[in-house]
Amino acid sequence: MLARKNPYLFKAKYIETAHDLVKQLLDAYLSSQEETIFGDFLEALSILVCSLTYGGRKSTTEGIDLDFDRDGIRYIVSIKSGPNWGNASQIKKMREHFKQARRIYGQNKHLVAVNGCCYGRDSKPEKGDYQKVCGQAFWELISGDPDMYQEIIEPLGHQAKIRNEEFVSAYSRVINRFSANFISEYCKTDGSIDWNKLVAYNSSKTKPGKRSKSP
């Protein structure tokens, strides 16, 4: 984590204690990880819900997460957590995946490509060659239930309550362990942070502990 984060930013924020620096490092890391982890969870939940209602299945086609039949229409779905998930090149790539999927599935079915977003909304769902369906509309599409987007909240909260105490305990242990390691490696004898050593670890041309060869 120390190697991947900006040490100048922490200095500019006037962080002077090992605990505060380590906590911000860990929180930033967890924040970046939780979006990915929870996105994977929502994708799996979406596929499960659709499998129970319309026989939906995890697609083996590149770029397609879910396909299912409903009312004589074959839906091919690329699932994202929320509506603001990608830049122009990523959206272009998704369109290419939809185009490729149409060739694979063939023209014998009425096929609809969907960018399904697990939360949020989009005021203009028709995107020409695909539909962007978000939030309530997405969960209704894959389940047939207009209230599904709310019904999944309660069990999520129940699981969070069960896991929260376990998480807090593990989080505290990691903070304490990392702080002790940081103090040992990157604090001076007077207890202050050795910023030069930290910046050297993060950004020097040679790895710390290895001296550069003389010319």
C-alpha cells in the first residue's frame, strides 16, 4: 500500500502520526476493493434472481454476464454496479461485445442488448444499439417484480449486522499491526515520521536497501 499511494498527499494533509497515516492508507485500499467485491456480489445476485424467475444463466460469451428469455425476447446483459461506470473507450468496448454476441447468438431470435446497472437511473435508456436499464427498472427486468430493488435491502442489512462485529475486530487488529510495523520502519527515534525514508521507499530510482553502483 505504501508503494502505491502518494506520499506527498499525506504530507500535504499534515498527517503526523503513524496511526492516522496507516488508517487512511487502509481505508483508501478497502474503499477501492469494496467497489469491486460488492460489484461481483451484485452480479452474482442478479444472475441468481434471474435464474429463479426466467431461467437466466451466466453467459460464456465475452463481455456478457447474463442471458435469459422473457416474453419471446432473448436478453443479453452486461451488468455494472451503477450508471457512471465507464469512459467512452469502455462503453465502446461494451458495444463491441454486444455486436460480437449478436453474431454468436445468431439472428433467429429477437435479441435485446442491455447494460444493466444495479442502482441509479438513466433518463434516456435507449442508446441505439443497446438499452441502459438502471435501478428499479433493472431488477424488475430480470425478476418480473417491480419491488425487487427494495426487497433485497433487508437481507443485506441482516448479513451486515452479523458480520459487522467480526469486521471491526479484524480491522482494529490490522490497524494496530500495520501501525507497529510502520513505526518500526518509518519513524525516527523521537517518534516523528521519517518522510525522506518513506518517499525513498515509494519513489527512489533504486529499491530501498540497495545502493546504486558508482559510475
